[in-house]
Amino acid sequence: MQLTDSGRVPLSRLVADRRCPLLHLSPSPGREEEISIMVGFKATDVPPTATVKFLGAGTAACIADLITFPLDTAKVRLQIQGERQGPARAVASAQYRGVLGTILTMVRTEGPRSLYNGLVAGLQRQMSFASVRIGLYDSVKQFYTKGSEHAGIGSRLLAGSTTGALAVAVAQPTDVVKVRFQAQARAGSGRRYQSTVDAYKTIAREEGFRGLWKGTSPNVARNAIVNCAELVTYDLIKDALLKANLMTDDLPCHFTSAFGAGFCTTVIASPVDVVKTRYMNSAPGQYSSAGHCALTMLHKEGPRAFYKGFMPSFLRLGSWNVVMFVTYEQLKRALMAACTSREAPF
């Protein structure tokens, strides 16, 4: 099949279903109707509803978690390493070194399944967290801009902070259980929980109901920061690429925007993420507050401790953002196309 100079296929040379979501019809005046090939589902004329965004965000986040969970587990192990030692002893006795070293050590000492410790709680977390913080972002942004299509940076940041904090209020216990599972070694006598349900019950029994909400303050701060960095950066990069006509609203644009959002988010959120992980995983009474945890880290391990696990954080957030946003954009279009087809089958 031969393409024209514009990268389009003449209609007379292509026999295809006009309803195919991978093809976009673009007739030109005075010329034979042509079809431009695009990657993924074509955007529908009707914008996605709040329900479609809510369900699509949760589903896309779960898919992203399934793919990137080992990187997240490696990040947690690196973040908690050395928390009971000074910086000199921590370096000397480090069990995990680097992303690949951490993953290989875990596979060798605990088995491959250890990389997916806490996956059930992680999926529970994403289905509730992402549905709220990502799925409701556009709706909240429109609320703050009173329905205006032109949202300023302030409205975007405010919307990101709101949905990020709201997500924590909905799903904090799932995050606590996920972190506890990822932090515990599968081998040895130090294992604290036998299953996801056991973790919920044990934490509630030994630490009270408040134990399931441990670390809420740093997690609210982290999610507000992450949501702003992630969604607002993605929003801004995508808008800039489209306005400058550098890319069309298609998979390459979504990929580029998501990768940039992942890097910016990692740089901004890593310190808060380390404190959140340490505090959530701490034994009762080890730290009096998240602030005390941060000060203890600074005193014992120095400023670099706040960027422990940076590389797995970036690998995880970068890849997670790419998978999540690309999947999310495609799911929104697929769901809306399905809804449209159901309403008008002929």
C-alpha cells in the first residue's frame, strides 16, 4: 500500500471499515477524500463524562500498578534501609544497592513473589485513589473555573490539591497496608502479616483504628504535591504541544506528556514520599509525628536520605505515568465510543 506525500492513504486504494477507531476520515475540498492513519482510538465528538473518567482512571491506574509494582517495592525497601542506623553504619551494612541490585537480592533471598508483596492492597488503593484524584480532576477544575474552558495555573493547582487530599481521606488504610507489606521480608521470623485481610485486622487490633490512618498528614501532603506535579504538569505539557502544533492529540503526545510529568513529580515529591514511607512503616512510638520522623532522618542520615530510592522512584513514576495516562486516554475514548455506538447502533 502506498501513502501520499501527506502521509495519508487515498480512499480508492484502501478498503476498510469507516467505523474503525484506528482511522480518521479527513476530507479536503477539491481533493479525493483521504484517510489519515492515527494511533489508538479517535477522540469522540462528545467529551467523556465524569463517570467514564472516574472508572477509566481507576482501571488505568490498576493496569499501571500491575506492570510497575516491582519497582515500587524496590523503592520502599531502599527508602526504609538504614532508618535505625547512622549514615556511616547504614552505608557499610546496606543490604540493597541500586534498583536492579534490590530486585535481584529480593528474588534471591525471598523469591520472585516478594516483588509483589502488597499487590492486593495496592490495587485496592489505586482503584479508590486514582478514581478520585485523577478521575475527578477535570470536574473539580471546571468547578473552580466556573465552567470556563481556559483554566489558569492556579485553578489547576487548586484542583490537583483538592482531589489529591480527598483521595487520601477515602483510601488511606489501603496505603498503610500496602507499604507495610512491601517493607516486610517474606523470609525470616520478622514477617508481620500473613495476608491482606490479616494486615487490616492486626493493625486495627494492635494499634487501634488510628493505626490504619497512620501517616495521614504526610500522605495528604504527598498526594497534594504529587497530584499537582503529575496532573498539572501533564496538562501543561500536553496543552503546550498541541498549541504549538508539535504533536496531535494522539499516543505520542500522551507518552511525551506523561514522561515529563513523571520526572517532575519524582523530583518534587521524593522527600515527602520517603518520610511518608518511613512513618507508615514505623513501630508504635518510634516517631511521635511525621515532622519528628523527618528531623530524625536529617540528624542521623543527612539530607541525602530524603532522596533515597530516587532512581526506582523515577523509574516507577515515569513508567507508571506513561502506562497510566496512555491507558487512561485510550479508555476514555473507547468507553465513549462504546456508549455512542450503543445509543446510535445504525
